[in-house]
Amino acid sequence: MALPRQVNIVEVGPRDGLQDEKTAVEVGTKAALIEKLAAAGIGRMEAGSFVSPKWVPQMAGTDELFNLLPQHSRTAYIALTPNLTGLQRALDCGARNVGFFVAASESFNRNNLNSTIAETLKRFASMMQVAEQHSLSVRGYVSCVVACPYEGDISPAATAAVATQLLDLGCNEISLCDTLGVGNPNSISRMLEAAMQNIPLEKISLHQHDTYGQALVNIHTALQMGVSTFDSSVAGLGGCPYARGAAGNVATEDLVCMLDGLGIQHGIELEKLVEAGQFICKKLGRKNGSKVALAIAANSQH
Ligand code: HMG
Ligand code: MG
């Protein structure tokens, strides 16, 4: 199949990227990062999550953060919501785009959401009614699409079944998440093939963590299969508190660079993106996880 001419990037840095950071990040810093990412041309971005602050302390200030974000931005801000309490908090802050997340693995789901997959999906059905009343856009996420930290390999059929249930509930996009970053072109293509039986190609997004350095080659495999939406994180930040050892998401800078090389449009200015990544890495006191950002930063010093 010919590669897509245009790709949508969903930036996940301010949520997935920051949720597991050891350094506490002030709300003002998060807002500044989001502003820089929007200025770089990011069209859709996870800005935060309305989860229990006892479970994920880094996301505690999301209400305050949403109130700081510009009201009339061209960028859509996505808020992850695990239950009705979270959805109500999102509505109270004026969020228009929310994310419902569940796993293809029973053990991961219990660890991440303290409920079974069936209980979680049942909860989402009630939440979807509220979302529909308020005309919210709902993105569905399936974690552990190829492997789980507790159960090992997850079958393509198990992932496809959960993804299909999210679609049937009314999610308008399904993000298929390699939470552990252990997928390879073989496992990812088999998983996508199964998901594509029921989910229209244009509704699929691939969310790659990059623990084993296979994220870009997996994305290229997905591009060859016609997938045209990808989740990525500035500076390669990211991780899930309930998937110990997993690395950050594929770096947005590295993804943008690969797409440029392939002549695929994405609407993002690489230099401004690199600036945003350098900004947050400096605040966090950590090395930039994007090879492209490091190369560009090194060249600009000469
Ligand atoms: P629970 O303990 O079963 O919840 O946790 P509960 O309903 O029994 O409530 C316990 C307390 O939490 C109560 O307060 C509630 O009010 C409060 P208390 O009476 O003890 O003072 N509470 C809340 N407070 C604020 N906001 C809320 C909320 N809900 C309850 N929304 C719960 C269940 C779902 C809340 C918990 O398990 C949770 O928050 N889990 C989220 C974990 C998380 O955020 N994980 C990371 C995001 S997913 C991810 O990163 C994967 C992804 O990137 C894809 C991939 O890569 O795989 C998306
Ligand atoms: Mg993730």
C-alpha cells in the first residue's frame, strides 16, 4: 500500500510524558510547554488527566491547568478521564475532548484502574452518555496491545476485541498502545491486522513507547498498512506508573524527522518543537530523549 500523504500527530508529552516524572512540574511550566507545542503547530495534544491524585500525583493540578489554557486555540486539548468523577472534572474545566482508557490485559487493567476490563467498559458506557449529552469528542485507548508487564504476550484477538468494544461504545478514534514498548514490526503488524478487521483505518492511532528502540520502525510498518495517526511525546518523555521499566513514547521530533524524510505532511515546525523539548528537559533536569533534538541542538552550538 502507498504511504499516506498526510499524518496526524497527537502529542502526548504534557500528560503521558509528565505523569511519571520524579520532579514535580508546576502548573505554569506545563502551561508554558503546551503553549510552545501549540506554537510549533501541534493540532491535538493530551494536556493532562483527571485521575485520582492519590494514584498519579503528577496530574493533580490538571483542573488549574485547563483553566490556564487559551480558550480559543486551534489546538485541541485532550483530557484522560477514568471515571465519572474525572469526566465531571473535565466538563467543569471546559474540556471538549476526552480520553477513555482500558487495557487488553486483565492484570494491567486491575493495576491501572482498580477494576476488571468488563467493569471498566461498563463504566465507559455511562460516561459515554454524559459525553454525548455534552457533544464531547471521545478518544479510546487500549493499553498492552502486544504485551503486558504481568501476563506477557497479549494476542491480537484479545486486543481487537477490546478495541472493537470501545468503537461500539462510540469512541471516535482508537489509540492502540504498546505500553511496554516491546513491539516489533511482526507483532505490531499482526495486532494492527486484527484490529483493522473491525476498526476503520482512519480511526486507528498507534501509540508507541520506545523501550526497545523499535518505535520508528513499527510506525513505518503501520504507515505501510495505511495508518495515518500516531501518538508521540516531545523529547521522548513518558511512561506509565503501572508499567515499571517501560520507556517514554517515541519522540515527536524523531517522528517528524522521519516523516519529513518520507515527504509526508504533518504541519509541525521541527525547530520550534525542538525548542519546546529543550525547554521542558531543562526544567526537569534530564537529557533530551530525542536523537534528532540532540543532533539539532549540537549543530546549533557550532
Ligand atoms: P479507586 O481507588 O478504586 O477509586 O481508583 P474510588 O472510586 O474507590 O475512589 C477512591 C478515592 O479517589 C476517593 O477519594 C475518590 O473521590 C477519589 P477519597 O474518598 O478516598 O478521598 N477519586 C478521584 N479523585 C479525583 N479524580 C478522579 C477520582 N476518582 C476517584 N477521577 C481510579 C480508581 C480509576 C480513580 C484510579 O485507579 C485511577 O485514578 N487510575 C488512573 C491511573 C492512571 O492515571 N494511569 C496512567 C494513565 S493510563 C496510561 O498512561 C496508558 C496510556 O498512556 C496508554 C499506554 O501507553 O498504554 C493511556
Ligand atoms: Mg502511554
